[in-house]
Amino acid sequence: MEFRAVDYPADTTLQLADYQTLRIKVIARPPQLKTVVPEGKGLRLTWENYDCSSASRIRIYRKSCDATDYKQDPCQIGAEGFPGYTFLAEVPATQTTYLDNNKIVRGNFYCYVIVATFQLPQGGLSKGSDEVCGSLDDNAAVLASVNVDITDTSAGKNTVKWFMPLNPPSGSYTYKIFRATGINGTDYVEIGQQTDTIFVDQPLNTADTSYNYRVDLLFSDTIPSDPASTLFLQTVPGDRKVTVSWTMNVPWNIDSLKLYRKAEGETSFSLYQTLPGNISGSYTDDNLVNCDTFCYYMESYGSYCNTLYSKPLISTSEIKCELPMDDQIPPPPFLTIITQDCKSQELLNRNILNWTRVGDPFCNNIDHYNIYYAQYEDDELGFFKSVPDTTYIVFDTISLSGCYTVSAVNIFGVEGLQSNRVCVDNCVYYELPNLITPNNDNYNDEVVPFPTPRYVEKVKFSVYNRWGALVHVQDDDILIHWNGGTNKDGIYYYVAEIKYVRRLRKKDEFQDFKSWLHILR
């Protein structure tokens, strides 16, 4: 918009003029949010019909526990100037109501602002409405705390407390208490019914399990409370550190958390850290001594928006103890193998694997060792077995050949490098005589290997006379048992084609023996 100003002096020859250009921003009027009233487990918003024809949508913003009664500056649009508000939903501009049932709990109140949006190409937002607040009816039990009093795997104890309704029904009523397993558990089972506002739940496994509670008010109708869970801790050890994580599912607001710790040698817990209020998070306690025991528990401090409910609301977790340990990649062990003695007449069908212990020398942070095995020298190693200690005996009556390595796996599941590769082979042996005297005196009557074949799978035995003619062949008995047959006395030649049981090198599984044989009757 352009403005022009002109003066009118008596002497028109001295007339002056000035020009000014201004830019004017036109902001659409705000929608009129009228009421926020409870409806079931939600809050129903209603507003006047927004009759601007170019409006396309109505945006809804929400915040809890903080009514600011803020008025926007003339040039602010949308949710600008409404601190703490977050986008909730969007509906057509023709709609005049919305049910908010997104995590609405008793004891808190919720404030809303609505904004109109406009179609493209102009687009844009209207001013925000005045904020309007509301809350659910105070006609049900409101949970106040869930405390883990005793930490134990079977004899644990939880105490649940709640507030009476601010607007209770007239006449007598009772409470029915329900419990579900898990922070967000919904498999509720009834565990008690009473008129008091405190309930002790035992015996439980509070050391490893979290629980979720609900209290129903029983009158002419059954009105359930919002659920609340235990404050549950988990600990993860590391190298000179312990990470404590927590989670809980409660209807009240978490204002702060206190972490208590008891170190090795201390007799009682002391306040260690005060942390910001969050329903879940983690804290790492570092610069600790590996293998010393550190125990922790936590208190949460919370409140409801409604000041008629007393605060702080204090809930206590279970106790968790942990040993910080070296979580680095374990070094490779050194492997040795005691196998059969080939010079011994008695072969033991076993390989004894021994390797050095690795890890923290002051406390054992190794969970187990993995053994890897390859059947042949040139094969790639594959997983064979996990064992808890540093010795393993491989029994095998067929073949002891193969290659081995070992790696360490720490308690965090981190596997280290593999050890040196150690290979062993079978003690093979096969030898035949050069003389037989087949005269039935039970001495040297047959061709039989001596003293005892070792790891021989098959033998093909072929005999030739001095002119190279084949006089005998067999492959059905590694002990042969040939008495010369009908052949005359004299010198013969044989070839024994040996197939050994699995050996370290495949090429060594086959061997030919060529020699002479004297038959003397």
C-alpha cells in the first residue's frame, strides 16, 4: 500500500509532497475453541464452526500440567507463542469436535490450542485460539507408587499405594487389585480385594521380573485406574564400568531420579547421582575396579498436575549387583596337542587338546572357548565345539587326523582371534613278509601283515610270477591270508595297493607296496 502526503501553502509554487510504501500482513482470525470435557477415557474438544471458505484443516495442539493463559502477539500465527505445546492431530475444517484419548490419565490436566490452515496457493495459518484446559473425572483410584521392598528371585515383595477418588461415589465401595507381568504387561490377574489404599504383593521374583498393577474401584460400575509398573533396572558390565538402565510405565510425571550405590567393602547404600526425570534412560558408572562388586537401586520422584494429590510420589526399584570386567576382544590362546605315539605298540585313540588360559588374570571374564576343526590340512576350519575349560579330549576310533584352532569368548559374547593351527596325522602302518612256508605247521603258512595294520581301510593284493603273469589277486581282506595256492615254490613279485583311513593329506591316503615273495614248502 502506498501513501502520498501533499501540503498546500499560500504560495503554490512552494508546494511539497512525500511518498511512503507500507506492507500490510493480513492474518486470519483464530478459531474459537469452546470446551474440553471428559468422555470415557478421553477428553472431547468442541469449537465453533470456522466459516472461512478457504480454510482446509484444523490443527490441534496439546500440552499437560501447565496452563499459561497466554495471549498471542498481533502478528503471531499458528501455535507460535504457546510454549510447551506439541502437535496432536489434524481434522477437516468443517469438523467441530475431536476426542483425544491419547494417553490421557487421571490426576493430570491437559490444555489445547487449535489453528486453521488454508488452501494453496495462498496457504498459511490463522492465529491460534485461546487455550482451553480439561481433565478426566476424579471418580477412580489414582495410583501413587509401586515400591520393590525386597529383591529376591522367589521371596520378593512389592508394595502398591493409591489415592482415594477426589469425587468418590456415595455409599460403600471396595478396590480390586490386579497384576500383570512386564513393564507394559496386560495379562492382568486378580491378586486381592480390600477397602484400604495400600497392598503388599508377595512372594514374587522381583530380581528378574517387572510387574504392572491396576486398581479397580468397585461400586455400581467398575472404574479401572490407570496402570503403573515397578521401576525396573538392568545392568551391563564393561571394562571398569557398569551401565545402569531403567524403565517404568506410570501415569504420573517423573520429576527426578536418584541413583544409590554400594561398592565393594561398603556396608550400606549411599546417594550416588541425581538424574533428570525420564521414564527410561541409562547412566554409565565408570572408573571402577574390575571384578569388584557394585550394587545399585533407584528412586523415582514424581507428581500429578492436580495439586490435591500430595507429592512427591516415590517409587523404589529392585537392587541390581554387577562386576565390571574387561570387555575387550580376548587375545588368542596358544594350542598344543598330545596325540598317539607312533613308536608305541598300543595306540590310544585320542587327541588331548590343551591351550593357555586368556583374559583378566584377577577374575575370569572368559565364558567359554570355541574349538575349530578341519578334516584335511588344506581345508578351511569350521566350528567344532564349545567347552568351558582349557582342555578337551577328542576320542575317535576311526581316525585322529585333522587340524585344530581355539578361540576365547568373553562373558559379553565377544570372540577373540583364533590360536595357532595345530595338525596331527594318524600313525599308519602296513608291512608284509617276504617268505611263507605253507606246510600247515601254523608258522608262516600265509601272507599276513605284521604285527598289526594301523588305519588301513582296504588292500588290493596282486601276485606275479617271474615272467610277469598275474597268478593271484584279491581285495576283500586287509589281512590277505594267502597261502600261495597251487603255485610252485619259488620267487614271486607282488603289489599291495593300500587305501588308508582318512589322513591329514588326501594324497597320503593311497600307497603302493612293491616287493618279492618267496614260497618255500
